[in-house]
Amino acid sequence: MSTVQKKLINDPLTVADELVEGLVEAYNGECRMVGTRSIVKNNIPDDKVALLVGGGAGHEPIYHGLVGRNLADGAACGDIFAAPPPNIVFEATQAVDKGKGTLFLYGNYAGDVMNFDLGAELAEDEDIDVRTVLITDDVCSAPPTDKGNRRGIAGLVPIVKIVGAASQIAPSLEELEKVAIKTNLETRSVGVSMSPGSIPATGEPTFIIDDDKIGLGMGIHGEPGVGEIPMTTADELTPKMLDLIIEDFEKDADVEALSAGDEIVLFVNSLGATTMMECLICLRAAKKYFTEKGIKIHDVVVGPLVTCQEMTGVSFSVTRVDDVLKKFWNMPCQSICFTKMSGHYGDLDAKHLTQSDSSAASSASASTSAAAAPTAAAEGSKEVLNTAQVRDMLLAVADKIIESEAILSEADRQLGDGDHGIGMERGMKAVKEALQGNEPVDIAKTFMDMGAAMMSSMGGASGAIFGTVFRAGGKAIKGCESFGAAEASTFFQEACNGVKERGGAKPGDKTMVDALQPAAERSVEVAGESLQDAMCAIAAAAEGGKEASKDMIATMGRAKTLGEKSLGKPDAGACSVAIICQTMSDYVAS
């Protein structure tokens, strides 16, 4: 019997675009599509501080289902399980901003952070003030002392609800940021998964777990958490999960322990295939748990709001609310994802907003680091490619990556969620569209156009990182009239520097850097040789780095939670780097 999940779709590569088109129809005139793949409210008041959310598709109805009355003003939508690329973030920002600045509010995933940061840089170039608060509610992804590195999971629903209400009266971007910081700090979540979801383009499961096991603390893409426990009953599992939340409040020096007399909003979430029946059975167990501890449940949300296709699993999110946060929570709201029709919320004004957060700790806003200064290109080599040949070389790279989609997807499925090959294929198809049929202007621009095409089409961490390879490397050889071994050396050095600065990875973290760094180092040693010999050496170094990544324990990206389970398998990004370098070498040799 086949394990491939059947999907009622058209082209797997257009799923995200088509679902957003359908979502606009579902909003029935309240929202519109903007740019490539953003959804924005039609009536945003002038002089309002804007709230922009966003993330990958495949988790419907969030994030783009949280645009609506007294909620978010807009959402930037990525492809399936992939961050929205920076051009989509920028388009959404332009559409929602009304002159008082825009708050970015989204889950803490590497791809989202990099792409939203790039979008913020583009917005700030247009004098739009942007600040960022990352949602970091998953208690199983890092200890309280390192909570800034936690994932954002289902707690995003109460956080966006409260911050969306606050944005209606916020006197400034700074004050809205404070509310978001406080709400995130008071929100904790824990989830479990019993079976995987799948990616529409392949139908293949995103992870494997035995039928008699539960993944405790597993993330919404299937990222590992605390560990696997035996399958059990709802009444036995619920207190185990809620104990983790209680213990986390107790261990966090930045907040008071959750104790008798406190009030909370409780969210019981289905990850997609878990039925309402099961969620309600867990809800009754949770109500008993908190009643015995003297903790009052101010309000309850239940249902499949933060999903992962047909994944079976459930998560609990707890948001502690004081008098002011309760008023924001009680404000009526309406969207495709979440609607609250009534509730006593009293008088809300800017004074309430400011007073509510006087003690909130300040957080890091979206940082926009300056790009590394490009290195001047060295003198050209005797054996060189002209501009048209560079374009043809990059088109050969695109074809080879497209051909290798299945290999790259399988490599990523071993350590991540299996979408790397699909994203790279999508990016390279965009590269072909950008480069084919046009007379190339110059070598640097050809590389940079390739990077821009990847950034705007791929989304996720791969879009930002691999786009940076070609943009940073191309920028470094600006003005060169030919591409030889010296230019290749400058290209690879600055590409590597740009990637490390953008993503923060270093050699040994089990990322694409583990193939790119040795390629860059080898390029320096062979800068005076023929281009054919140089590219052959560079490709061999990249391949060696990819193979070496098998013996590394992942410390960055989604694979970092695997620990020693990541041993023996190469990083998917390193595989792509090796293919790119080898294809460049093969082209030069031909």
C-alpha cells in the first residue's frame, strides 16, 4: 500500500500561489492580494501603526488567515514550509505601512529571520520604519536561559490576537513593540506529534515515527523535541505536557512562576489530522489540571489553527494575561483563522497601552547589518570566460540542480523537512527565466541577477542564503570583463563571507558553509592557475567538504535538534554547493 499522501491540487509548484488566491476569495472583499504573494486588508486606517505577520504556507489557516478586523493588517506568504522571500516581505510592508511604521511579528525560524531582515532592509531604504519581535513560545526547543533561540509554534495565535488589538490604538511603533515583547514572554507552548505531514510536491512524509511512539515536544514541521515516549491516553499525556509549561515558567528568571490566582488564555491546537473530538478530550483534562492548581482559565481556543498538512498531533499554548492584556484579548476580532465576536473589553486607549508595558524587557529589533565590503577583483587570468559564457555556465548549473531535485530532497528529508530540493528547483527555474533569451550586460550583473531570481522565488533559508552566494560573489567582481581563476577566487571568497554574515553559520555547524568554506580557501591557492584547473580543484574541495559534513553534529538549522542522529548524513545545502561547483567545473572543462 502506498504511503504517498493524495492531494487535491493542480501543479505542486503553484500550490502556495493558488491557495492565497483562494484565501482572498474566502475573505470576500475584506482583503486583497498584493504583489507576488501577500495578502493585505483593504481598509487600514491612516496613521495606524501597521502589523505584518507571515511565514510559510502549508500551516493553514495561519499566518495569512490572521489578517482581519483587529488582527494583522497583512501577511507575507512563503511557499510550502518555506519563508516568504524578501521581495514578498517588502511588497507587503509597502502595502500596510501608513507612515507610523510597521511591526514584523513572526516565528523564530532561520529562513524567516533572514528573509524578513532582508525585507526590512529594503523597506528602510524607502524610509519605512520597521521593528521585529520574534515569536519564541516552544519550551521544548531551548531552555529558559536560551529562550531567544526557541521556535515559534501555536502560541502565535494568542500573541497575534493580542498584538493585533493593541495595534488599533498604539501611539507609536515602539509602544506596540513593547506589547508584543510582553505577550511573547507570557506565552509558552508544547506540542506532540504521532504521525507526519507531507509536502504537496512529493506527497512523502516529512519524518518517520513508530506507530507506538509519540514525539514529545516535536515542532510544527516535525522537528524533534524532548524525545519519544510510548503512545498513551489523553488523560495521561495532557498533564505531562502542561507540567513542561509550568516548569518553564518556574525556571525563567524573567517572569514570575505561573501559580494560583493567575489567569490564562488556553489554546488547544490540532496539528491538522487530530480530530476535534481528541482536542476536546484533552481540553477537559487540561481544565481539571489548572483547576487543581488554582489557575483560572480566562478563555479557551480549540481547533486546527496551526497545522502541518495531515500531521496528527496536539499542542497546548498558555498565555498569562493581566488586566490590560485581558482587555486586548477580549476585543472582538474577525478573520478566516480566528473570530471572537464578543467580550467585555472596557475602555482602551493609548494610555492603557503605554502603562501595560512599562516593565517589559526590551528586545532586539530586526537587525540589519551592513553588507561586507566587496573585495576588489584580482587581475584576470589568461584562460577566461566571456559574459555570454558565464551566463551559459550558470544556466548549466540551473539545469543540473533541477535534475538533482530528488537527490537534494532526500538529503534534506534525512535531516530536515524534505523541501530543499524543491526550493532549489524552483529557484533554478526562476534563474533560467531571468537569464535565458536576454543578452547579458556584464559578468557581475549576470551573477547578481541569478542571486536575485533565487531570493525572490525560493523563500526559506535556502533562498536567502543561496541568493547571497551569487549576489555577494557577483558584487565582488563588479567591473570585471572576463571570468578566470582570479575572478573565481574573489567570487568564492566573498560568496562565503556573505553567507556566513547573513546566516551566522561557521565551519563545523553542518551547513552549506562546510562545503563553501573549503571551496573558497582552495580558490585562493589556485588563483594563479588556469580556470579549468582552478575550478576542478574548487569542485573537489566542495565535494570534500560535503563528505566531511557527514561526520558533523548539526548545530544550526532544523537539524540541530537531532543531535547525534544527524551523524552519517551530509547536509543538503552542502550537497547543493558541491553540485554547483562541479557543474561550473564541468562547463569550463567542456
